[in-house]
Amino acid sequence: MRQRNGGRVALATVAAMCAVVALPGQAYAAEEPAAYTFDPEAKKVSGTETSTEASALTPGSVHKSSIKRGEKLYYRLDLDEKTNAYVSAVAVPKGGGQVAYGDGITVSIRDSADRQCSSEDARFESAEFPRPIAAYAYRIMEKDSSTCQEAGTYNVLIERESKATSAPDEWDLELRYASEPQLKSGSSMPTQAPENWPSASPVPPTAAPQKRSGGTSYFDATSLETGEWHDNIAPGQTRFYQVPVDWGQQIFATADLSNNNASDEYIGNALAMSLDNPAHGHVDDASPLSYSGKPASVSLDPLPPVAYENRYESTSSVSAMRFAGWYYLSVSLSPEVAKSYGDKAIPLTLRIKVEGTAGKSPYAGDAGNFSVTQHDRDMARSGQSGPEAARSDTMRTVGVAGIGVGAVLVLGLGVWTLLARRRAVTAPVAPIGSNGPVAGGQAGGGQPPHGGPPQAW
């Protein structure tokens, strides 16, 4: 039985090691990174132009789809009468394609009678170059509302608008469907957004700058905490970062683009910075940064502390600061920069400040993505992405399992040796004078004198 259990542990260790090899990120580590790395666990789903034929989105899952220019695609949700549901869409135009002012997508959730629960759009505005853009829609249970409050089938409608001058290529879509946790039993939350909150820019971080390379998508975004972080960004590239922001905390972000002496050509709207919330809903954009080869800087406008009641504010940037969790920062550099400054990456500095004392969650039980855990803070401190943290956790499991296998093998060897010695001591002895072999003794009657015990092995 002990040998069988040891074998199971060994097999578990091998399986864990295989899992490490198969984790995302390593497959393309030796190659050029993809322009956008989709979640490898995303389920493929096709949108339909007819609502009655729509495919269902699975709660808590990521889906991958696509949309053509001018298309209006439906997906289905099956909702109960108590859960707040959020569906986000990240639109990813083909690299090198052309987009125009006003191009983008609109995401809405609608009931079976086509009454709109909510909608949001993501548009290319003055920064007219292709990059991932995100928007979300939601069904919220509200005490005094009569729309979208019943259980049943709902539709997610995603509409794409592109000018005739834009590239006609399909855009990939990454869809996420998340359910907001239930509030604590008996809790009474405010039903109005805060009227006043700190809006002054904070004192810049004082810690020494550190190097952190951004990810290529929401999936592999690099974790950051308060501090000054150095990176490089190439023309046409988008860098993704994630920052844990807890209840009662504010996030401030500034992006600095270094000088480049190759030219002094003026490029308007050269760099775009955007912030999205834990449900991948858009929070705010920084004013696009112009560039002329000199150091340049741009910051997000001050945002309110994370609070449940922010959702009652009509201003979208305030309303989106409605739950704790990972907030996603993306920075994109226009491909036009390459025409005057070359393809070489330009140094980028991010200054991040998370202010305020973390408050208590209003949710009952584990809040999942809508919370900040100690593990999240550790990730931000070490600079790990989600896949890197998963590999670290797996390696720790492999290490513990390896120690267990070693202990089992050593124990098994000790037991085997002890049993062998006992067999040697208790084995039967042939009568004196017999010609047969003596157990534990020498052949040919090599028996110790006086009938003593046989020699040990």
C-alpha cells in the first residue's frame, strides 16, 4: 500500500511538471510575442445576426469571437432574478490596419422584448491607430426599476461601426461574462454616489525606479504597485499592466515618454493611455500625448476612491469605479512614430500611486475577481503576470510533492532494509553436520561454533 501511494505522488509530480511545461507564455517565449495574447482557455463562440439563434455565454468564462464591419451580433445570457451580470468585449483590430475617428463597437444587454438594460461603446477618437479597445454592459438589480429585473433569457448585442476608409478586416473579440457577488445579508448600502472625494494629485512615488516589462493583453498584464516603473514601447505596440485597487482606494497614473534624438518631427496623438476596471469595463482615457522627440508626459484625471455606491453616478468614469480588484492600464504608441523616429522602442516610464486605506468588502463570502487578496498584493510587489503567478504556484506544488516523494522513498528504503535484517536473524538454521546450505551462513556447513547465530548479510 505504501508503494502504491508513493507511486501516486510520483505521478502527481510528473503531471504537475508537465502542466508547467504546457502553461501559456512558454510556447511563444522564443518567438516574436503576439500583438495580443488571448486567454488560452477562451471558448470559441460565434455571434449570430438572429437573436433566437444566439449561442449562450457561460458565467465566469472567457469567450473568443469575431465581428465584421457593419455587423450586429447576438449572444445569449440566462439570468436569474437576483444577480448583477456584466459582459465585456475587447475589440482587437488587425495589426497594421487602418481605423478612423468614430470607428468602434457598442455593447448592450437587452431583455426578451429588446428593452435595453445598459450599453457602452468603445471608439477610436483623436488617436486614430489600431489597438485593443474595451467596453462593457450590465444587468443590475435595482429596487425601484421595472426594466431587466426578471429571470429569463437576455441578449448581448455587439455592433461594429467602421468608416469606408477603414480596413475591412474582421476584428477579433474577447468576451467576458462575470457575475457580481451578492451583498452581505442585512447590509444597507448607500444609493447615491459620493458628492465629494479627494481630487488633488498625490505626492509622486519616492521609491527608486524599477524595470517592469508590460504584457500584451489583459490575460498576461504585468502587475504593478505604487512606484516608478521603467519599460520600453515600440511604435504600434500596446503594453498592458494591472494594479490592485481595494475598497476606499484611489489610483493615479502618469506615463512619461523619453526623448528620441532621431528627429524633431511633431506627431499629434502619438501615445494613448487607458484604464479599465476589474470587469474590463472602460473607466477613463488620458488625453492623447503629442510627441516631437522631447520628453513628454500625460496623466489620467483624478478618479474617486473605489466604492459600491459610485455606480449611481451618471459620469461614466466615476460609475466604473464601483468594485475592488485588478484595474488594467494600457499604453499604446502610434505606428506613425516609426516614420520619423524608426522602429526602435522608446523608453517609457509609468508612475503609479494607490492612495487610501483598504476598506472592508460589502460582499458575502469570496468575492473572486471583485476583491484584492494578499496573493494579489504579492503579485504586484514581485511584478508577476497572471500566467507567471500560476507557474510559480505550480512549481511550489511540484516542490512540495517532490519532497513528499523523497520522504516516501527514503522511508520505504529504511523499512525494506529493516525487514531484510529481520529475515536474516529469524531464518531457520540447518542441523549441525548437515550438508545443506545454512541460511545466513556459509555454504558447505560454514556454521559458527557452539551453534551461534548465523552471520548477517
